[in-house]
Amino acid sequence: MKDRAHDILRTVFGFSDFRPVQLDIVISVLQGKDCLALLPTGGGKSICFQVPALAVDGICLVISPLIALMKDQVDNLKKKGVLAAAIYSGMSKRQIDTVLDNCIYGNYKFLYVSPERLKTEIFIERFKKMKVNLIAVDEAHCISQWGYDFRPPYLEIAKIREFHPQVPCMALTASATIKVKADIVGKLEMKSPEIFVKSFSRKNLSYSVRMAENKLEKAIEILRKVPGSAILYVRSRKGTKDIAAVLHQMGISATFYHAGLDNSLREGRQQDWKQGKVRVMVATNAFGMGIDKPDVRIVIHLDLPENLENYYQEAGRGGRDEKKAYGVLLTNEQDLKVLEERASIAYPPLDFLKKVYQSLANYFRMAVGSGFMESYGFEISVFTGIYNLDLMLTYNSLKVLQEEGLLELNESFFAPSSIHFLVDQSKLYEFQIANAKLDVLIKVLLRMYGGELFVDFIRIQESKLAKNLGISDKDLTLQLEHLDQVGIIAYDKRKDIPQITFLTERYDAGRLPLDSKRIEERRQNAISKAKSMIAYVRDLTSCRANQISFYFGELAEKDCGICDVCIEKKKSFEKQYLKKKEKIIQTLSEGKEFSLHNIQEVPGLKNDSITLEILREMEEEGLILSEPNGMYKIKN
């Protein structure tokens, strides 16, 4: 079993050995056991389910809410020669149909799905027929309403386990409190699970908090002191652009990233940063998930994250190569006040939630009872402008409606154009003979993309195809649309604006099934998490790393020694040490001898551990000596 796991790790993924805990998790799954794995950001969670899934027959179902991460993992697996597919909001029914068929009848090893898909009839009926070897639940904290990103569709996971009761279930997350861990095990109906927890402590990562009125000025100062690749997190999209421009003016290589940028632009900037062509990435928290860049030396937050879970994950993107890195939080009293205010409005009143839902129904012209699993392009600034709604309250409302399982908002959606032949080769040949004008296009498609077009949706670039055919992009699109209309191909055009997917049939807004009790509990939870974030900022006596570990229920044996609190303690100790040493020398030089019994009579000295350590060291150095009666004196 171990040999097989090592062989897959080496031949498929190119790694010579597993990281700590990974092999134990892999073996546990191969033995058919349920397990919960808590691995910090950059801990290599995907290897834990990919290796065992490849070691046995069948397909692994991976449930994840992160569409960008799903796409990345599918692309990476395909590059390694492993058949993998994904289903997520924004895909057409034809695309979903094709993917599910391939997972039953093809030799696919991984199917990634967003949790919202689990309760659809089309998924359930096909899932029953699949030869499943593992159910892997990524971002498993989403199943708990006490977590920081609760998603009701995660509760459907336990129901789908009924169709493959013997298949092990693996839950993975980077951060979960004790309460959330217990919730994950219970809600996934895990049977005697093995629980693996890699310490939340990062020995090479120095956490610090700096109070600063001019945070950008302080950030520039830090960037000039600490060399190497950096991420600078801010809350607003506009802020990313403005700050990157200031850094550039100051001679610091920087670019910016947020979910509202065109996909090709995001991809290009991400690659430039990963390859070291740009030093600083100024970004919203849309950036970083699944970014495996080991040599990030510093992560600076210019705005307070909503909770310690987010902060831990984002700061944890520094120092994945195990070398010294810094996580710096820049804040001030105004920020702390704003964070509390934001938490208090994170869950708007029920009447406002209903108003936003009704406005969405009007905006997309949806009749009551329609719209189940339908996706629509959505730009929030246009929407709020038309219906005269407050932008922040509307955004928060969409998040709450998502938490209530009514809709899904995907802010960074991008799907390239794709095509798939709907007829077999003989029917296609008949069509080519009867439609000479389209014969050239079909031949070019077959030459460029091959027989895969008959079994799956294949991504295309219209501009590349048009150039090959010597026609305009517009003419090519018209030809592809015609082939789609006559049923020869399925042509799904590129989408690159945010998407809203309705997860239920449209309700009458007055009868919207909102769980008011749960919403109120979540509101209090958000306020509590904001207070924990503020307490972390204000605590100047406890080691930062230990504060984070304690938050997640882990008791640390010793202080990290490298955070701002530990460094201040060390400086304070050194000052006390020198001050006491000077006092001892001065007292004894004046002929005032003392012993440990009467040392407290000397102003500034007392019988404590620091004084004892100083006296011992001074004796060893030959500066003082202790006489048989215990009195100390200067050594001549």
C-alpha cells in the first residue's frame, strides 16, 4: 500500500516524498476509513485525496465551493495525463450532461462539483451509476454554521453518501475551531473517523501588528526593509489599483488583482508575479487560493480581515518554502471601529433580504416557480443603481441568501468558449456534403481538436480559429452559432462577468423561506469573530502564534520567539538584564555586600530568576565570587 502510494506520488506528481501527516492520511483512506484532515494553508491537502483515488479503481468525487481552485486542479491533473472534470454554476445543461456521462462510461478519475449540484436530480441519478472510490470534501468548515463560510448545500453531502455507503469520506480544511471540527464529523455522518491535525504553528512565520495612521507609508517602509516577493491585501477593488500605482511611483515593482478584472488579465498578472517579473501583488482576498508560490517573503494586510480564520489563511501564504517570512497587519483605532460596524450589518434585516430577492426576480424577469439552477450574468453596481439599493447592504444580502441556500454568487466567473459535436462521424459527413460552405470550418475543427470533440466539450479560441480560416471573428461566431442551431454542435460562448445562480425555483418574495433563528445566530457569530480579531490586535502580552493556535483549540508548548510580542518581551528582558547587572556591579563596587537572603534590601534587586541567572553568569565569568557564608563580593 505504501509502495503504491509512493510510486504514484513520484510518477504522477513528481515528488520524492510525502510531507508530514500526508502519508498517514493516504493510508487511512486506502484502508477504507473516514477521516478529517486539518492541514494549514500550503500543507498539500490535494495530494491527500488525489493519491489514494489514483491507487484504486473508480472515480473520486471532490466537493469544493471554490470554482477557480476546481478549474486549476482539473487543468493540472489533465496536464499530468489524469482524466478529470468539473461541474459548477454557469455551465450549460448540455455541458453538465456530457461531463456526467463521461464520469460513468469514460475512464475519468476525478469529478469536482460545487456543493449546490448535489441535490439536483441530474447529478443524483448519474452519481448512483458511478463507480465511486472516495468522497473528498474540501473546505469542510463550510458545513458548520459556526464556521466562517457556512453553506447549507454542504448538508446534502451526508445524503449522497447513502448511494455509496461503503465509500470512505475525507473532509479537509485549513482552519477549524474545536466546535467546527465536531460539527464536520457529525454533519458528514462520519463513522469512527481518524482525525489528523498538523499544528497550526508556523515556526518560520513571524506575525506582527503595527498601529499606524498612514498605513501605506508604513507598508512602503516595510517593503524596503524586507526583500523578496510580497502580497499586499486590501478590501476594495479600487484600492488595489490605486495602491499598486503609488508603489510603482515609489520604485517598487507592483501590479493589482481583483475578481472584477478580465480573466486573461488576472491570469497574466498572476503569472508575472509567480515568475518574479513583478515583486508585489496588491489584491483583494480573491487572490491567493491555490496559489502555490513557495518564496513569498511578506504578506501585509492594509485592512483588517473579518475573522482570524481568514487572516491565518491569507498570512499563511508567506514562507511556504519553510524559510523566514513575515505576516504584518497594519491597522489603527478607526479600522477596529469599522470592523465592528461591518460585522453588525453583515446580516441585513429580513425585509431588506426579501426586497433584494424580489428585485433580482424583476431584474432577470423570472416568474414564480421558474429559474431552478439557472445562471445569469450579474453586475452588482448596475443592479443597485437600477433599484436604488445600498451597495454594501445589497452585497451582504446576496451573501446571506447564499448562506440560506437560495442562490449562489460567483464574483470571479470565467468560462472560455467551448464546443462539442452532438452527432456521430457518419451524420457529420452527410452534413458536410450537404453544406459545402461549412465544410471548411468542420475540417479545421477536426484537424485542430481531433476526435475528442465527439466525447467532450473542448475549449476553443475564436480568434485563433478565425485566423486559421482567414475570416473575421464575427463571421466565425455566426458559423458556429448556425452549427449550434441546426444541432450539429453545442456551442457555449465565453462568459467572463460575475454570475448569479438560482439554487431553487423562484419564490414569491413574501414567502421566502428564511431561517430567522439561524440568521440571527450567524449575525452573533460574525460579531463574535470580529471581536476575536480585535482582541488579537489589542493583545500585546501573548505570543501572536500562540494566540492563533489557541483560537483553533491547540495549546502551544512555548512562545514562537519571532513575533512582535515575543521580540518586545526579549528586548524588555535584555533591558532588565543589563539594568540589574549594572546595579549588582555598582552595589558590590561600593563595598555593600549581600546574599540571596537579604538581596531585597538592595533597591532595584530581588530574589527572582533573572537575578539568579545574572549572578550565576557573573560568577562563571569571574566578575564576582560568593563566600562560604553566601555573601557576594567583587572579585579582585
